[in-house]
Amino acid sequence: MKSGLQEVSETVSERKELSTLAAAREILEMWRLAGRLVPENISEEQLKTFMECPSKSAKKKYLKYLHLKELYKKNDKRKMDERRERRLETQEQASNTDETKRNSFICLWASCMDRAYGWRVAQSMIFGQPLVFDMSYEKDMSVREVANTVRQLVLSEGCNRRSVDPFHIHFCNFKDDSLYHKEFMKHYREAWGKLLITVTDQCYTDVFPKDKLIYLTADSPKVMKTFDHNKIYIVGSMVDRSIKTGVSLARAKRLGLETAALPLEKYLLWNTGAKNLTLDQMMHILLTLKDTGDWKAALEFVPKRKYYGFVSKPVHELKKTLNLINTLKLGKRQEEVRKQFAKNYSKKLTQK
């Protein structure tokens, strides 16, 4: 039983919260009239997040994010409506028997393929190689970054489901009341409970033997040489730009796990930027390695903007060529470049 004083204090706090929310809505309305990027509809939860932003610039960024998200949703809805209209028009036009038969065959084919994919994933849950996604990075990311991470995980799950030999996906350190869970529910809705994956709040070290676990991180000093079908690979569920260097490596070391990095420099002439990849790109690479063992085929999924090309010569020679190109770009005198080239050429002749 609550005392009268407790009930009064709760009522007062509720009124204060309501008045604060109302004031925040008035501010948003003023900003909207001033022509700033403000969403048309905003929930109480989003409004509370807006109020908790530490600075005015953070509030503006958050509102811009919500505004863009709203625009994307409207755009997606418009596209869906257009597709629906086109489909209805096509169905009306396809009055002859041959067209109807063909459409029926396509629907039947899609249904059969869906069942085949489902059967493969169901088999992988019993006999397949596990692949772990570490879901313990929520505190290191903002709401927007968690949403991006979940979007990448959804793409990864779809890619795995359509694979010839899919992984048995495990979401470890997953909390039911987490932001991850909320974002997954937005994407999957009723289908979330029907996904053929394993979701657990346990750590992977409690589920699998430590000697079989390998944590894949770009910060690892050890480079992965071949894909091991007897090992269990772990991928951190996070957005690259939000995480400081070495966080996943530190976590793996703290748990006493073996780590590995993809051999990007061995096979690719890397451009500027961090050697971090999205979760769906990692899934494509691991599935290709699992099926073929071919690094060149697997690393085709690395975005082309991140590297100049595949390594066909020794790495040190390619780096010299790249340094020469960069020197020319910086606008150094041609005479200095010619002298450097002659010096290197004479060294090669003396070595022969």
C-alpha cells in the first residue's frame, strides 16, 4: 500500500514531466516554423531522448536524424504503394491464360525456394558451423548507431539464409530490454520469434569452449591465413565509426580469447582509412571463405573505394610505386623525382 505522501509526490512528478514535454513540443514547433529540420511526428520516447541531449548542437543533430528517418520511411512507403499499384495493373492486364500460368509458376517457385532456404538454415542449427555476433556494445553507441548496426545484422541474416551452406547464427550477450531488441522488433515484428537463429543473454565463453573461439577484429596483431571449419568466429555487433580503436581487441584479451584480423594488406593495396567493414560485408566474406576458401573471391565484397586493387606484385614494390604517385600529387619538382628514380634503379642494377 502506498502512503498519501508517496501518491502526492508521484502525481507532482508526473505533472512536471508532462509540462516539460509540452514545453519541448512548443520548442519543436517554433523550430519547425523557423524552417529547421524537425520531424512532423515525434513520440514521447524520442522527445525524452531529445531533452536528454547535452547540448543544442546535439539536439539539432538528433532532430535532423529523426527528420531524415521520417523522410526515408515516407519514401519507402511511396515506393511500396507504387509497386502495389504496378502489380495490380499487371494483374489486371494479365487476363490471358499463359500469363496467369507463368505468374502462378513464379509464385510457386518463390514459395519453394523460401522453403528450401528455411530447410537449409534449420539444418545448420543442428549440424552447421556456429557464427557468433557479440551484442554487448550497446553502451558504446548512440541510438542511431544501434539502428544502423541492427540494419546490417538484418542484411547479414538474409544473406546467410540464402547461402548454400549457412552458419548457425548466435546472438550472445543479448538483453530483452535492450535497444538492439527494440530495433529488431521494428524490422521483423511478428517474424522475430520465427527466425532460425539462437538468441541468448549468456556470454559466448559460457556457451562454447574457449579454445575454439576466435574473435575477428581489425586491431588484432595476428592475421588470419585460412578459414578453419572447426573454429567458432566472433564478430562484434557495432558500427565502425562509433567505436574507439582497440575496444573489441581489449574485450577479447580480457576474456582470454584468440584474435585474428582479415589479411587485407596481403591481398589488397589499401587506400586511406580504417580497415573496418560492415557486418553484412563480413558475412559475405566469411560465407565465401567457408564455401570456396578463396581469399580473392571473398575480398571482392570489400568496397572498391577502400583499395586501389588486388596485389599482383610484392607489397614493397607496390608501396614504392604508390609513394611515387603521391609525391607527384604533392607537386614536388620533377628533377627530385627523377633523381630518386635513378638512385633506386642504380641500386637494383648493383644488386643484380
